[in-house]
Amino acid sequence: MEKEEQKVENEKKKRILSGIQPTGIFTLGNYIGAIRNWEQMQEDFECAYFIADLHSLTVRQEPAKLRKQILEAFALLLACGIDPKKSLCFIQSHVPTHTELSWILSGVTQFGELSRMTQFKDKSAKHADNVNAGLFTYPVLMAADILLYQADFVPVGADQKQHLEFTRDIAERFNSRYSPTFTLPEPYIAESGARVMSLQDPTKKMSKSDENPKAFVSILDTPDVIMSKFKSAVTDSDTEVCYKEGKDGINNLMSIYSVLNNKSLDEVEKEFAGKGYGDFKKAVGETVVEALRPIREEFDRLKTEKAYLEEVYTEGARNATAISSRTLSKVKRKVGLL
Ligand code: TYM
């Protein structure tokens, strides 16, 4: 490489990519585990964020409802501070390169490795009447999402770690079979908040598909609802606010409080020394209310701006198609397509 070219290469910002499914309003878990980090990364990296609508087709959806949820999810992404002037924002199904690359990558993917994916096992147990092929090949589409943009880092919650490892395996396999083509992406999983737990069963991940609405906080919940969910959060029979094995409920609340207030767990422990669980839960609830308030207000404004949203996602799709087509053309040539 020429000196000048090498300099440009070194100064190039690292690339970030991540996505979220549009199946329901995002939860506090999505926000703390993923989107909050996405927002912060926009300053230092070249970022691409998208609504993974194709992924959500692996579970039965009601078409009219899904269409509405996709637009809402896009508006929510912007309301959470993802700025289309700084980041590439798009809707997955608007960019056809994703499904194309996914098919090509499925040729270098083994049946056995997909069978080992814990998400596939969990979801097929949960939807036993609909164990479709898409559920099985889901990680291949996810690998295509990431590899098309040559992402260096993928900010996700802990539950996506296995999919990232799979993506690296596929990229390495492709690179060694055909010659270097894909950047090997690294998961970016924050130390704190990567696994926000259910408020009703703190041994389970907080999930928007939980049957019990008290188990999760939606980022559009009103202050009253948020406060009452934290008030009824399951804890333990102890009284001390401290981070310890076996205190799953308190550990979860402490993590939420520490991330949103940028405080260490030690600092949180000191702040609540001698105070009871009631005071602590109230403080966590208030912190969450204040963190989510601007998002809810911005969403209320944005959801009526249909023309603006359409403009942003159309422009996003155009740019995403241009960027990802470069990788796809290379791939097609390398595998021997005419
Ligand atoms: P999804 O839509 O389930 O979740 C979006 C992001 O939120 C994180 N997350 C959590 N983090 C902490 N605590 C929780 N309780 C919690 N629940 C969810 C997830 O880890 C994720 O980062 N397969 C992906 C979407 C996807 C994707 C991609 C992600 C499709 N293609 C390419 C990254 C790169 C998914 O279903 O995320």
C-alpha cells in the first residue's frame, strides 16, 4: 500500500453496525443493552443501524400490525437519539443485498452449527407449532447484515454473543476459502447492562414478548406505569442494597441504576447504605422515568411526521444499498458467479 493510502486507512473511523427487530415497543433492556450504546458511539465511529424486519418474519406476524410496528420502530430509533445526519439508518427489507448475501453464505454454513444455536433451540421450543426454516437460518441472515458493511464492532446485548461468534466463523471460513473479503467483526458487549432481567423473574432476560407486562418496562411507558412496575419488582427477603450472588432482583435494579446514572456498583451501594428496598426501588423508578422522558416526548412528535420518516428511510436504503453492493459484488465474483 502507498504511504498516503496507508495514512488514510489508519485514520478511517472504525465501522459499527447493529439492528433491532420491530416486534413491539423496545424495552428498557433493548435501550440499556444496545440502543443507548449505539447513540453514544455515533460521535466516534462510522455507524449503521437498522430495523431487522426480515428477521421478525421467522415468527408469525399479523401483516397490518407488522407494517405499523416497522414504522414505529424506525421512529423510535430516531427518538432514542440515532441521528440520520451522523449514522446510516435504514429498514432491512429495503436493502436487497442482505437476502442475497445470506443465500450465498448459507452455502458455507453447516447444518450442525445452526442446530447448536441456543436462540434457535429456545425459539423452536416456544413456537413448537412453527419451527420454520427461517428460524433455523436466522443467524446466516444476521451474518450477512454484519459482513456486508465490513463492520469492525457490533454493539449488542449478551444474548446475541453466540450469533456474533457464528458470524466470525463464517467470515473466517469464507476468507480462507476464497481470499480475504470480510472484516472480522467483534461483539461490543458493555460490562454493565448487557443483560437486563425481568422485573418479575430476575433469573430471566427482560423481553418484550413476556406475557406479564409487569416483567418489562417499555420505553414508552408513562411515568406512573414505570413507577408501579419498579414498586412491584421482585427482590428478596434481605434488606441491604448490595450486589451479591443470589440477589438477582437487587443486582438487576442496581445495574439499571448504575448504568443510567453513570455510577459504579460500589457507589450505588454506598448511596443506599442504611436505606430500605422501598426507597431504592423508588429511586430506580425515578431514574428510569427521567431517562425515558425525552424519548417518549420525541417519539410523540416524530410519529406524526410520516413524510419526514419516509424521506429518512428512503435515503437510508439508497445509501445502504450502495455501500453493501460493493461487498456483494466482490463476493459474487469470488464465488464464481458470472
Ligand atoms: P433484538 O431485537 O432481540 O434486540 C435488540 C438488541 O437489544 C438487546 N437486548 C437486550 N440487552 C440487554 N438486556 C436485555 N434484556 C435485552 N433484550 C434485548 C439485544 O441483545 C440486541 O442487541 N438478532 C437481533 C437483531 C439483528 C442484529 C443483526 C443485531 C439482526 N441482524 C445484526 C446486530 C447485528 C435481535 O433479534 O435483536
